Amino acid sequence: MIMVGAVKWVDEVIPDAPYAITEEFMNKLFTEYDIDYIIHGDDPCLLPDGTDAYALAKKAGRYKQIKRTEGVSSTDIVGTDSALFFFPSPIRLC
């Protein structure tokens, strides 16, 4: 988490952010962390049950989608040296 927090575009890292965003957690992001939007690339992000992981944020009008950069994968970057990168839960850069 220290390395993610050191990125110049990251204001704050929220540890243990759940992969499946609940309405309660989403409201916490907007009120306690003062986040304006939840942002994700234009590749699909589905929960194990097949539903859209960002459905609540979309419904609330607080979701923004950005173009995915072809050939660049955060999973690949993080996986290049597992000794340096270990994230117990998905990272949400908001």
C-alpha cells in the first residue's frame, strides 16, 4: 500500500476496500473520503454472480468510465514481483 500511496496521482489509499461495493461502503466513500466518482476502465468488471460490480455507483450517477490502455494490465504490473506487491483486496484508486 505504501508504493500505491507514493504514486503522484494518488491522494489516499483506502485499505481493505471490498471488491463488491455495497451501498453502505459507497456512501462511506462519498461522505467520509469525499470521493466524487468511482472510476474504472472500459473492460467489464463482473462479480462472481455475473452482476456488474459498479451497478450501484452507476445508478447513483457517481461512476465514470475511462478507456483501457491496450496491452497495459495492472494485474500484470502488480504480478511482476510478488515480493514487492501484495494487496489483500482489490485497489480502488478514486
